[in-house]
Amino acid sequence: MRVDGLPNVVVLCLDTLRKDYYDEFAPRTRSLATTRFEGMRAMASWSVPSHASMVTGKLPREHGRHAWNQRMDVPVEETWFDRIPDYRRVGVSANVYAGPVFGFDSLFDSFTAISRSKWFARGMDVQEHIDTRETDGLRAQAEFLKTALAHDRPVESVLNGLVLKADDLFQRLPVEKPLDFGGKSIARALERELADDRDAPVFAFANVMEVHNPHLAFRGMDGDLYDAPKTFTDADFEIWDVNAAGGSGYESEIRAVRELYRAGADYVDRLVTGIVHDVQRETSRDTVFVVTADHGENLGFAADEGMIHHTSSLSEALLHVPFDVIDPRQADDVTVPGLASHADLGPIVEAIVAGDSLHG
């Protein structure tokens, strides 16, 4: 480890992953944990207020980020980030709310936004180009190629265009989606950013979206975990019709959502363990991972009141979230009992930086 003794710290936010499914379908990640907070609760049930709560330690009514104020450019002095001043702050996210569109990137020294139109993060954002173009057909394609080749990263930019086109095509075919929702790109970006840790330790925050809706089959999922048709997506029906009916009449759709959700959780488990192993092998400092979720997901169970998705209630399924710490410096395997919340995230990161015990 580096002489200055400060570890890298990575917060992995597994967007929408509820605690019970994490426990059952993320055994690899759980086995790496050195400290497990079994009673962790999110402070909100969807991305905007929950992310703001994670970085400020405050309730939504205190920090003021909610459905009627979705801007995420929280002043750094209102967060706990200024209590780890020696760190270079890095953000990587596939969640549009936790990204530049809503100002979340302003909290970080560098930020990489991942989307299906920017699969290679250093290439051009193809969707931004599409939104501003004034031509169609072959002229539009020629204009894209000209713009991509003039970009600082021409190869990645052209590939981003090909990836977006292929993704659109495959969504109309009776096959699984060929790409995940940015997880592999996030892994590459984290590994690249954390490799540059010689001059200063890195604090990284990453949002991973493979468990988030739309729930559909994509390449890399374990096919043994779902029987849903490759063509199924919950984007094809109205979620609020399901919720208003308490799930009645939508049993087959709910069953498919549950199957794809658990397959997504398994995929994320394999993704996270790969990130942990690769980063810890390649970095010059110890790297500590904090694995959590901004909220969970209703999956139509009785305890969920027959509802699905996560903008519908404040159920236990939405608020009880994973929280495991993977610290290569810690020999013991510790479970922290009792309740905790994301208000504790800042103090926990501070304790990790200081090398203090997380369990009293």
C-alpha cells in the first residue's frame, strides 16, 4: 500500500436492488464482504431524493431534491465530500438522474456518463448528435460519420453509432438485447480512473443500472434464471394499471418481471465481483468498496401490496437495501446488527479513510 496510507474508496450503487434479492442472488459479492450492515434503509424510494440523501446525509424535506426539484447540483459544502479533502472525486453513472443532465456531475472532479448512445465513454454521445441534427436519411448518416471522425476519439465515436443502431435493431427482434445497460462500460471506466491513484487517493461513486426497469432479457444473463420470452419487456404495458389493480389480472407479467429481476441481480453480482478483483489487482493502493443501492423494487408480492416498480410506495421492498463493505485491510468478517440508514454513509466512508472500526 502507498506510504501515505490512504485507501481508495468506491461506492457502488446497484440501482433498484432490494435487500432480499441481493441476499439470494448476489452470493459472490456477499462472500467478499468484510462488514455487513443488515438493517440499512434508503432515505427515499427513487433516484433523485435518494442520491441527494446519500451525499448529504439529509432527508428529502431537508435537502429539497424531489419530484418538483430534480436538480442534483448540490453544493459540495452541503455534502460530506468536503470531509475527505485529500481525495480526487470520480463519478461514473448509467443513471440519467445521477449524471450531467441533472447536475450530479458538479460534485466530482471528473465524471463519466454512460448510456446506450455513448457505450464507449470517451467517444461522442450519438444521441446528443441525433437530437441536434437537421438532416435525415443518407445525409444524416454522412453528417454523423463526418462529426464522429472529427472527434478526439473517432474510432470510439463511430463504434458508439454502430452500437446504438444495433441496439435499436435487436429490440425489434425476438432475441435478447445484445448489450447490458452500461455495466461493462462502468467497469472499464472505474478501472481506468482508479489506475491513476499514485498522486492522490480516489473516491469513486458509480451507479449501475442492470437491475432497473425496463425489465427485459439481455445478453450475459443466466438463462436458467428466467423463462420469460426474449421479447418480453415491462415497457409494453402500463405500470399504473398493474398497481391500481393490486396485480390482479397481471399475474403472468409480474412473474416475468420477477424472473428478469433476479437474473439482473445475478448479472450484477458477477459484474461487481469482477470489478472488485480487477481493481484491487491493478491499483497501487488498497481499495475499499461499499456496495449499496439507492432503493429497491416492488415486485407484486403481498407485502408490496401487489405493486411493481418503485415510484408507488414506501414499502420495505423499496427502503431495505444492501450495504456491504469489502475492505482488504480487514481480517475479520463482521455483521453489524440493528437499523442504519444512508445518513450513515458519510460517517462510514470517513471511518474507512481513517482506518477506524465500523462496528463500534
